[in-house]
Amino acid sequence: GTLIDLGGGISPHNGILARLGMTVYVVDMLAGYWEHKASSPANITHQIEALRDCGVRFLEREISHYDLRNDFDENSIDIVTTFHCIEHLHCSPRVVLGSAMRVLKPGGTLLVEVPNAVNARKRLAVLMGKTNYGSYDHYYFSDPFLGHVREYTIGDLRSLAQNLGASSFRIFGQNNTVYGSWVNKIPVVFRSALDRITQLRPGLCSSILLEMTKPSH
């Protein structure tokens, strides 16, 4: 089928999917974003070219106000994904995600992954009087600021699914992001146990995912 990954950047999974036969589009700011984000822009360019060699097709777009219908027909795409992207937008994701639902085929899937604003670590940090935001110096000295503008909760994702008119949806959690150096101090056996426990309560996981299905009619 055909997949669009919003903000996919240099994610290697897109190259794997393209090699397996999918038509894969990555919509990203690319150089406009990575020149500020990356320590080695030349290396980023090399990785983008490697993905192109795998068959990935890149579209350089500003996602904040991007309407997918400018490049894709309605009811033509099998799946749209976005992993850890919309929390960086300085405006509502209404336009880009609304248009994503329009270009999806009936019964198609929209999969959104975002950091959990109230995961277990952040809840404990706030109870101890610490911030649940990132480093203030990172924000203060960034120009432009490319960090998280608004993180999400399970309630937010539920509202998002309803606003987008999903015919069905599910919300689940994952612990696959970098928490910080303190995590490496926890023995692996305990980390695995914590991972299984928190996945029983997605609201405690580091990341939460929303999987939506476009109505068939």
C-alpha cells in the first residue's frame, strides 16, 4: 500500500518499508529543520540519500499549515503516520491531521505517537517540586526553539480522535523514548518489569499512541 509519514525525517523504518514494497512518502522540513537540529548536516544529507536509494520519496513541507490534499488525492492513501512530531507544532494540528483523514482511503489508518505529558516520571518530578518541562536553558538559548510546545495526555488523544471523526480508535502506551541517563542506572530486569507494568496503564508510559480508522462511509 501507500504510506505517508509526517515529520518522518531520517527514520530508518521508512527505508525498510519501501524495500518491502510499500510506496513511502516522508513529509518533513528536512534541511530547514535539521540544519538547526543536527550536529552534522552533511551526515543528515547522506542519510536522506540512503533512504532515497531505498525508494523513499521526500516532500519538503512546513507541516504546521500543510494540507495533504495539495499533493495527494482524497481517498488514495492506506496509512498516515506521525511519530513525535505534532508536539513540536506552534499551532493546532487541525489542518494537517484533518487533511490526513481526507486523503486516507475509507477504512484507512492514522497513527499518531506523542510524548505523554503526565507519564510516571513526570508525575514524580512534579510531586518533588521539579519541572515536567525540559531544560529551561535549552528553551532560553534556542533560536528558533524546536522543542515540545504542547505534550499530550490520554484525554487529549481521545478528544483528537473525536474531532477528526474517527469511526473507531484505540489508545495505547510505549516506553521507547530516551528518559535520561538515570534510566541506565536501573538494572535491565527491573526496567523490563516496569515496562510491562506501565503498559497496563498507558497514562504512565513515556509515549502514548492513537490509532484511528477512517469511516467507511
